[in-house]
Amino acid sequence: MNRANPAETTLAPTTNAMTTASPKTSHKMRKKANLPSKICPVCQRPFVWRKKWARDWDSVVYCSKRCQGMHHRAQMD
């Protein structure tokens, strides 16, 4: 069998966005510890700020639609 030596094979150079990103294009990310959090009144678990809640964070009460539904069911009983 003729097998090519892995050291002799040449691969085309690839560009990886992670390694080639310049400091100008990198995004500033917050650590999760710095995000605001609230306690869900239904499940009593903490939940943290999410980008999709950015405009409505003050009015967000429940951590999920499930907890919101459970709250409404509990009120009906």
C-alpha cells in the first residue's frame, strides 16, 4: 500500500475568524456576573438579563413563558 506521509501532505492555508480578528473588530462582552438579575415569583429561581429583554427589562417578571402560564393557572384555581 502506498500511503502518504502526513508530514509530507500539504494543506491549503485556512483563515479562522477567531485567530485573525483584530482588536478593532472584537466585541466587548460583559461577564455574566455583571448582568442584572431578578427572582421569578413562581419558581423562586434567579434569572439574568437577556438581550431580547433589553427594552422591557423593567416589566419582565417571570423567567419563562411556562412560569407565566403557571402563575395564571394558580390565580384561576
